[in-house]
Amino acid sequence: MGGTGKTPVTLCLAHALQERGWANAVLSRGYGGKRLVDPMEVAPDSDPRQTGDEPLLMARSLGSGRVFVGRRREQAAHRALGHDPRPAALILDDGFQHRALYRDVDLLLLDGVKRWGNGRMVPLGDLREPMESARRASALVVTRGSRASRPEILAWWDRHGSGGPVFWVDFSLTALRFLATGERVGLPVKGLGPVFAFCALGHPEAFLADLLVAGLSWVDSARFMDHRAITTQQLKQLEKKALEAGAELLVCTEKDAVKLRPEHLAALELPIAVAEQRVQGAEPLVEFVIERLRASSEAAC
């Protein structure tokens, strides 16, 4: 139901395919966005209240003409394919359940730490579909793979999966970017004061753990519902709590940062830094996807 790392993996694939000559566009439902025009192209300066936070995050990373949102994915696909230059591939962010579009590669992501939770479907568990739906997947991508129980996950995949390959990737926080100045410092960094972490994610514990791995010890934290936009008043309350805990810096995720506006920064005394995340170990996955795309392209000729 969230927090497996679908958006960073989508971004990783979009960048890697583009670099390898596969011009592509990302399709998203734009969860949480309320827009008058649907489907729509997401520009780096779009309003997250229209597009949703994750599509705007991706557009700021990929640039113009690369991200399209629509309540119906097939309509967003037509919008993307009408763009000049025309993309050679379309990537669905969080699209495993949206089967109105044919797919040449179907990747199923599994959090290596949370795995399948209690094995039950919502609202009693974390699963959107029965485990047997894993048979539709071309491959399994285990995120936070270095902390995963590989024998247990491989046994699960043998029982419920398609027999496709398994890829193991990790996420790491590589830098802090200060919102007010744009200054970027690599992680780990020495001499940084205590931090207060906040986020609105599906799996907030993973962000807090990643901060510790990157050498950022947080003195306190706050968590909001996934995709939640934080008001100026709430941010000021966070700052008060941070100051009481002795923090000298507020730290959030890139997904949270796209929803922060100048008035948020102006209302605070403490600086806000964004923890920039990257995917590690994705090269075998990229090669697999390119091989499948190449085979599909040749078969269509």
C-alpha cells in the first residue's frame, strides 16, 4: 500500500533508459492532485496541488515533456505519445494494477524489510491484491535488498511468482540540499548539528533508518499521512518541537520538499534541508528492461 520505493525506482529507470537512447515518458495517476485539465503534462514549475507530489518530484528531476498525469492511464499515454519528440517507451509509476495499457515489462516491487506484512489484503493488511497476482510480473525487484532475508523472499517468489529474475536494489541518502540557498553538501558530513526529521510517506520508518545510515542522527521526528501537504502552522509547530529537542536543522524528503513554498521558509527560524536519495545496484535491472524493450521493439517491426 505504499513505501516500497516505486517512485525512486521509476526515476532511476527513466534516467538510465534515456541515457541509453530510449527516450521515455512517465505516466502517473497524480494521486492527490485536483486539476481542471486531465490528462496534463507536468512541468518542473507545476503546482503540486494539481499534479500530486510524486509527479512533480519526477518532473523536476527529468525535465519538461517527460511526466504526464491522468486519472485514466491510457489517456495520459495518448497525451505523452502526442508530444514532440515522441517517446520510445512509457513507464508507469505505480501501475501494476492498472491493466488498461498493455505492458512489455511488468515489474513488481517488494520492500525487503516489510515484505508482505501479515499476508492479508487491505483493510486487514498491506496487500492490494492476492499474492497469486505476482505471477503477472516479469521480474521481482526487492528494494532495501541489503537488509532483506533473501532465502525467505526467494522461497516466496518460487511459490507465488512467475519464475522471472529477482533483482536487489538499495536506497541511499547521498546529499543534503538546503532549500533557502540551494547549497548541497555530500553525506556523510561532519560538523552538522542535531537534526529534526519529518516526512509524509507510506513507510516513514525507512526514511528515519536511512538518515541514521547516512550519519544523520535525529533527535526527534514527526510523521504525517502519505502525500499529506503540511501547512505553515504545522511547520511552525514542528519547529517549536525541534527547538525544544535541541535540533539545529529540519530535514525532510524530496517528496515532501516539492510541497513547500516560499511562505513556509519565511515563517521559520531553523533552516530546512532536503535529503536526496539515490538507487544503488540497479544496473542488472536496467539491462534486463532494455533487453526486454529491444526484443519487443524488434518483434513489432
